Amino acid sequence: MGIVVTRTDLQGIKLHSRGKVRDMYDLGDRLLMISTDRISAFDYVLPNGIPDKGRVLTGLSLFWFDLLKPIVANHGITADVEEYPEALRPYASMLRGRSMMVRKATMFPVECVVRGYLAGSGHKEYVESGSVCGIKLPPGLKMASRLPDLIFTPATKAETGHDVNISFEEFARIIGQDHAQRLRQISLDIFRRASQVAEAAGIIIADTKFEFGIADGEVILCDEVLTPDSSRFWDKQAYAPGSSPASFDKQFVRDYLESIRWDKKPPVPALPPEIVSGTRAKYLEIYKTLTGQALD
């Protein structure tokens, strides 16, 4: 088990932004993206980190970036710390495996969510209204039912608090009709290709979210992609509609927080050791299952 990194401080390097999980540093014509071991749930960053989590997020993103290149370019330049600028050398041991240098992009202020199954907030909305994000679905679907077709349910990005689901019309109003249609098509194409790969490994991708930007005049895939932070991964063998399937993602943490009846307001509870180790085990397992290799 490696060191747990919940906060970074690179002396002399300009901090570009600090999100719930990622710290971004400005390297001039490019950015350094660091995936920390922080974990968030219900819009709050929890007090303790999950060992190796940042390395899993980075490793899986690199795996998918490479596999999805025929569909869309991405912002990755290199994850080899030996190729980083000299000023970053003192931090090499901390950066190795959990960081990558990426292209600067003008980000679309939206998230592209694709759902293949009925789960989470989508299931709650369906029970109440028979629809998900305003998209009418057939009656009789259960928790975890496979949807008749993939649905694209964009959201606005929130620096703090919860992302807000929006209609495709609002999505197009924010970024323009041409970009909206292009991002929807890319998102659906990515989801279909990734699902083929995942299901061959025994994993169902129930839903996921993507972020895109524009660099050098082209749309590129940015941030993380198809990780247990941004996706719902289910065990295909144990899957059965009507109940919440066994998962390899943050649901393990959410379920614990629900079990202690936390009111989802500060103070944010710390995770007990068994939940930390259990979460780490799930992240390591999904990495190995999807990539075919244990985390180095």
C-alpha cells in the first residue's frame, strides 16, 4: 500500500484549480492533473482518503483514453514523470502513477451523462414520474432494469454542490446546437464501445459521465473517463433487475453513509477502517478486472 495523498502543494508551481478529487497545476502551455486519494459522497469530501484511489483513477483513465482514440482524441500528453518539467522532479515519487500532463482546453461547462440502466437518482425519478431527466420511459421497469435504449441526460457542472440535470434543449442553448449534437453522439459511441469491452470482462457499465473541451480547434475528451468515481460498475454475473446489484464504485461508501443516517450536512463523518479498506479493495478489483492487470 502506497502513501495516501489527500492534498498536494507543489512549491513554485501555480495551482490552477482544486476540485473534489483532482488538483490541477499550470505548467504554461499545458496542465498537470493529479488524482488525489480524496473521496467525495453526497457533494462533500470525506475526511479520510482511500489508499491507491488516485492511482486507480489515473490508470483506468489512461487505459480508456488509449482504447477510445479511434472515436475521440483526448487531452493526455504523458503520464511518464521522467518526461515532466525539471521543476516537478522533487515530487516524482508522489506524482508517479497518479498524475498526467494534459493539453489545455476550453472546457464545455456541462457534463455528458449516458445511462444504460435504471439506477440512482434516475430510478428515484422514474418511480415518481415515469421518466428520467424528462425522458419518458416505458412502464414496469424495476431498479437496475436495462433501458430499452441508451439515454443521454446532460447536466450543468457545479464546483460545489450537486450537478443539475438539464434537458437536451437547454444543453444545446448553453453550448450551441452543433456542439450539443456532436457531444451527444461521441458520448453514446464511447459508451457503446466501452460497454463491449467491460462486458467481455464481466462488468456492466450502468451509467457514466464524460467531460469535453476544445483544443487546437477539435473536440477532445478531458478529465477522467470511465472510472469508479464517474461510473456505476456492476458485476455481470451477479446482476438481476429488481435490486441494487453488487458494484465496484463509490456506492459502497454511499451505502455506509446512508446506514449511519448521516443528514448529509457538516460535520462530515470519517470512514471507519473497514469501509476504507473495503472501498480500496473494490477500486483495485475493478482496475484489475477491466485492464487485465493488477495495479503496479
